[in-house]
Amino acid sequence: MALDALAGAPWPFILAFSSLGLLWLAFKGRESLLAEAGFGRWEVALLCLGSIAGWVVNVPVLPLGDAYLAVNLGGALVPVILVLGWLRTGRLGALSALLGIAIVSFVAHAIARFDPQVGIVASFPSFFLPSIAALLFAVAMSPARLVRSVPLAYASGSIGALVGADLLNLPRLLEAYGGAGDGARESVLVSLGGAGVFDMVSIAGTLAMAAALVIVIPIERRAVPVQYPGARPARVWNARRLLAAFGQLRDATPGEHALAGLARSNEALASGDDVGAVRWAHASVAGLLHAGDPPIGRLLEEVTPDDFKDDVATLDALSSRADLGRREALAANEAAKFLVAALARAANEKTERLPGGSL
């Protein structure tokens, strides 16, 4: 009875909104970590808004007899756009992505069945299997840099489910819904991605991604305490755009130099340069500490909390080391964003001339 009750739950809506909601909360709280995984503002907006809003949008591709072949915006085009973007920027390896897609395709094809009244469906609880396969594969392939498992889990789950459940069953769909095109029966829309983000099998990618985040965030938590009362970190959501604008500035302020340094730290993180990420993070903070007459750092010596002073001292120590790892780089980058924001507020600094970031 309990299993029957679970099977009757609206799983597509529950899983879709909980997975995308977790991504949004993770982005708000750990922006630098998500940026390294490949989820900047553009990617988060596309996945959260594009997937949900696009589930009702089917783009026709070509007529096939009495059927029209289409692709769903939220369930097919959004995953493909995201995965191609990660492949282009190097956040996703082509070989690992292809292997993950192949594995999940096999699993998804094995559990999917064709229902002439509905289309391609998967039943409870077997529709969890593609997500589990995608998650296990992504984590196994990313032991040294676990944050890379997040885009790999999404790519393997979403594209693998589309291939295994939809593309490999396309001949059966066209055989059932297609025809000679003589108008003897009403035309049918055969849509790849089906119900978009709410599709029982296509949700494999978002669920695998959310599960990877649940694993990654506690493991990659900050090693440096940055809990200043009322503190909000500086934000860099488009490092390239910010640095391009910074290069055009004349007489940049200390706050603008600091924000550009954070952007370079973000880019170093994305490229795997842990030492560079720490040194740019340190330079951002040091520049603001020594700005002004008298320097801002001297004015704040008696009023800043111990955590603030400890973080500055930790950044000083890390910046002189050459044996830095991923955890130290993430910690330094995130701590620097809080420190720069706090120092900028004390100096009443703003960066309105730099699109792509804010203090």
C-alpha cells in the first residue's frame, strides 16, 4: 500500500522543482563554487527558467506522414545548449561526457516503455535508475575535483535519457503515430523531450545534478570562516565582461581594482590554476587594505571582528605558498569576496562602471 501511494505521487513536479530549487539556493549561497562547476548566472537562469517555461514549447522539425517531429524547448534544447556550452569552455570533457551518456542511455532504454496513449514512459521506482547511474558515474570520474561531477552528472543524465528513452524509441513512435499522410487521421506531434523538465525520464539530469550538489557542497565547504555580521560577498557573475570593461577604464578606483582581481581569481579557478586563484584573491584584499590616507586597514584594526583579521592573515599566508590545492583555492576565493565587500563598504566604494560584477 505504501509503495502504491508513493507511485501515485506527482513525482515529475516534485523532483523538478526540488532539484532546480536546490540549484538556485546553492548558487545564491556558493556562487564561486557553482561558477567553477560551470553554473554562472546565465546557466542557472537558463536551466531554472528555460526548463520550466519551455516545457510547453515544442519546436517543429519536419513532417513524417501523419506525424510532426518536434523538439521540446525545456526537455531537449536547454540540456543540449548547456552541455555544448560546457564542452566549448572545457568545463566538461568530451570523452567522459560521451561515456556517461552511453551508460545512462542503456539504463534509460532498458526501463522505458512505449504506451500508445501517452508515449514513452517509465514507472516508479525504476525512473530513478538513470539519475543514479549518472550520479555514480560522475562522482567516480571526478575523484580529485569533485565539483566537476555536477555538470557531468547533468550531461550524462539529461542527454543520456533523451537518447535512450526518446531517440532510440523514435522508430516505434513514428510507426505508431506516422502514416501515409493522406489525412485519414488527425496529425500527431511527436516531441523529443516530451513533457520538458517534468518528463519522468528526462528529469534524470536535474535530479543527478541536485544529488551531486548535495555531495559536493559539504565536502567543498569553506576552510576559512567568513561569517561577518550582515556581510554580503562581492559578486562576479561574468568575469570576461568585467575584465573587458576594466581594461577600458582610466583612473580605476581601488574598489574597481579589487573587483577585477576577484574576476581574475574566478578565471584562474575555472582553468584549474589554484595558485593563481589564491594570489589574485589576496591581491584584491591587499589593494583595498592599503588604499586611502590613512589606509583603510589601519582604520579598521580596532573595529573589525576576529574572523575578519584571521581571514586576512590566512590569505597572507596562503599567497606565499606554492603547494596549494583546490580546497585552499576555493576557500581563499570565497573569503576574499566577503573581505573585499566589507572593505569596500567601509571605504564607500562602488563599481558602477564594471558590468559583470558588483560590490
